[in-house]
Amino acid sequence: MTILETKKLRHIYGEGTPFEQAALTEVDFTVESGTVVGIIGHSGSGKSTLVQHFNGLLKPTGGEVLLKGKSIWDEPKKIREVRFQVGLVFQYPEYQLFDETVEKDIAFGPKNMGLDENEIARRVAHAADVVGLSERLLKRSPFDLSGGEKRRAALAGVIAMESDVLILDEPTAGLDPRGRDSILDRLLRFQRESGTTMLIVSHSMEDMARVADKIMVLDHGRIALYDETGAVFSRAAELKALGLDVPQITGVFHGLRKNGLPVEENVYTVAKGRDTLLPLFRERGQGTC
Amino acid sequence: MAAVIELEHVTFSYGEEAEDQGFIEDLSLSVEEGSFVAVLGHNGSGKSTIAKLLSGLKLPQKGRVFVCGIDTSDEERELEAKKNIGMVFQTPDNQIVATIVEEDVAFGPENLGVEPSEIRRRVDEALAAVGMEEYKDHAPNKLSGGQKQRVAIAGVLAMQPRCMVLDEPTAMLDPRGRGEVMKTILRLREQYGMTIVLITHYMNEAAMADRVVVMDDGRVAADGTPREIFSQVQKLKQLGLDVPQPTELIDQLKQAGIDLPDGILTVDECVQAVTRAFMEE
């Protein structure tokens, strides 16, 4: 089922002024409910402009955005409801923490939705559990947390809104490898359990390879590629021309194939790489079973 | 070769209220002139604190920090020490001050009281070194992230420090921007013999250095060539770090009993090693 769709979506900043600049031109695509879509593109390709259209932070200068088949701007006064259904986490969301305690900060969204106390408490506990924040931390000021914990608290605040679509702009930027792995694993587990549709913007091809079912590549405000993750990463030359790259492991398999090894080109995680090579080596009598 | 940077039994902490913010304990480290050292470590391991100590933004509570032989806590020679260390931070926007690229690059030498003709020469040279000479009349805010970061590097270069300390300079950049900045860093070392200290979370960037220092709990947990460090896959994972993907693939294949060499770091080396092992039979 299609949950999110754009039709000839266009966005021009400063339309009608001398500073007019087209950020999105004729963007057409659909997102299936319950999938994870990665959005990549070099700086200035239109990624952030695009995601801000999904919950009505920006209004299209042409075309439309449909949520569950209905244009989100049909009834402009109801745009607030769209924002409850489509959660958006900005880059470096920890800068948006503001409340006295972590608990109150996470509760801010659900409270604004007009939920009752019990439901708010349930959601806060669940969201904290999803991101791995202990009960002890919930009572502390968000400003006393470490950088990684702050990031988790900010994510929990949006997860607690239990929206149908969750959009994350660079959720792992600036985190160390352990922090990055932990947040991605937890987000992915949450996604599998809840069936939330997720759109993730990232500069890290390795992260995208781990989480995305499909990848959209933006270039100069247009969709350059939109396909299954493996299919996108098999087009290394095109990605490089667009200022992007493939995960290093994919580069290894392109090289092996060029050297005549019978491997596929769409290997994009280390685990898949190992599982591809081991049987080949074993056929040749190498390695233990 | 002489050491440009020396830390002698340095201890520093931000106080009890900030226990988890990168303290340093009894750290001794020296960096040779002209070398390229990458510093790795999880968040809060003390990496960025080293940068702040080297730049003189923080002074050690115990021990001493020397830059080109000058003690950073020597108030009379503080400026001289600072002149020898150029700093580049994560966000170039916080570091760019002027509205025209070449004026921004001139800002540092102007403040050092350099002669105008010499400033002109240095600005041109610095912009050429980072490959941004074409953009000298542009406004920095119209540049891409990678270009801005290269302008920030040129601004530091124009002050002619002997050592450049870069604290996660590519964290905010897209893959092309990351590539541009890394190429610039390698060129500075080759052409100017600049000493480079690169603090990073990207293992493939650390793999380009001559030496990798791994920080954990305010101490040095490992110190060696990239090959030595990244062959300790399990240890790095315990320290909350990663290894480059080609290294990890080789490690996993070795664990399954395939005979492959140690110390594989790059995509090309990995392709060669696997191909060779495969063709042997």
C-alpha cells in the first residue's frame, strides 16, 4: 500500500524575486507503507527541502504531496494533524531539547496531541525503551546527558508521537561507531516491530546499506535514481559522477568481479560479502565448515 | 626528526559535573615533525580535549604541553606557541569570518601583523594549495561544505603554522566533500611537510595516516601504524570503534579458516588478496 506520494512536486525558493532558486523540480515518487527508504544526494541536492514537504513545513510551489492518498494541503487548517502522522527529526536534534527533565521533554509531543496522562506515560516509557535510555536518566536534566544520550532523548521525543511515518535527517551524524551502530540497530528493530514507514537522509553509504529497503538519489532537485538498495549500489560509476559513492565493501566486489571471480555486484554489507565468498572458497576445499 | 608536539604526563578534566566529557589522565605523547597522525576514540574518550590542549584553548592541570619546544602555559611565549598550531574544526561556518573568500584567508596573517605584499602572496599560495584559487572572489556562504572546509584550511595555512590539528573536519560533509578535504590534507603534508593531527571517526581516513593513536578513558589504548592498529579487529571493537570494511571482510574470512594475509586496509588490497587466494587452488 502506498502511504506517501508526491506528484510533480516543485519547490522554488524566493519565487518571483531576483533570488529565485529552484530546489525541487517535478519530483514524482511513492513510498510503500512499512518500508525504509534512504535518501542520498550531495549537499544542496534538495534532500532537506524534500523532507520538509512531507509534514507540511514547506508548502509546494507546484504539484502536491499525498499522505494516504489525500493531498496534505487540501484543508490547510488541518495541517497540524499531518504533523502528528509524519514525525520529522532534524539534524542534530539534541539542540532542540529544552525541558526540565528528559521525561518531560519526551512527553512534550504526546501532550500536544491531547493524550491522557496514562497514555502519555506509556508512550514515554516505550520511546525511552526503544532508544535505550534508562529510567535513571529520565529524571535528569537533558543538559546533563552526554552527546549520545542527548541524541537518544531527542529521538525518543519524536518516536513517542507514534506517527505513521518517521523522517530522520542524518540521525547518526557526529556519533562514534558504537553510538552509530546502537542507534541504527534500535531504530531498525523499532521499525520492524511497529511497521512504521521510515525515511532516512544520510551521507553515509554504509549506514544506508544496512537499513534501507530502497534508496532515492537526488541530484539538482530531481530524482536521479530510485530503486532497491542493491540495484542502486550496483551503479557505482553513476553514483560517483553524482558526488556520491558506494560502500567500500561494494567496491571490493566490483573489483573481484572485474578480476573474473564469479560474484555478484550487489553486495553491500560485510556480512553478505562473507556469505558470498565463503561457499566459493569451500567449493575449492578451503576453510572450515 | 624533532618532535613538534610533546605532551608530558598531562592530566585534564572538565570537573566533576562533566565526568563523561573527555578527561585526560597522565597522557604522554609526542608527534614528529612532518608526520600524519590520526587520533581515534569513541565520544568522550578525550580526543577533542587533546586538540584543545594543543591549541592552548585549555591548559593542563598536571603535566606539560610543548608546541615546537614552547610550553603552552608559559604566558610570555603563549602567542608564539599558538602561531605554530593551526586549528580546523567540524563546522567550517563557525570558522569563516569574512564575506569574500580571499579576505577570509587574509584574516589570520593580517592579525599576525604580516606585511600587505606578503599577505597577498600567502593568500594566493594558500588558496592554490587547497585548490580554491578560482573562488577567491566568491562569497563563502555560497560554497559547498567541502569547499568551505577547504577555505577554512587555507585560512589556517596562510598563518604558516608548523602543525595543523583537524577535529573531525569531514563529519558534516558529503562523500565528495570528504574526498576533497582528505586529498588536501595529504597534499599539505607532501608539499609543505606540514605536521598533521587528524581527529576522526572515519576509519578509512585514519587508514591514510602514518600513525594511528587510539584513545580510551583519557589514555592511549593503542599506538602504531594503521596496519598494526587495524589488524587488532577485536580490540578495536571492544573500544567502541570499527575497522575499515575491507579489513573486516578479510578478518571474517580468516576466522572461517581461509588463508589470507594480515594488515589489509584498502579496497584495492582486499581485492588483490582475495583474488590471489582464490586463484591459488
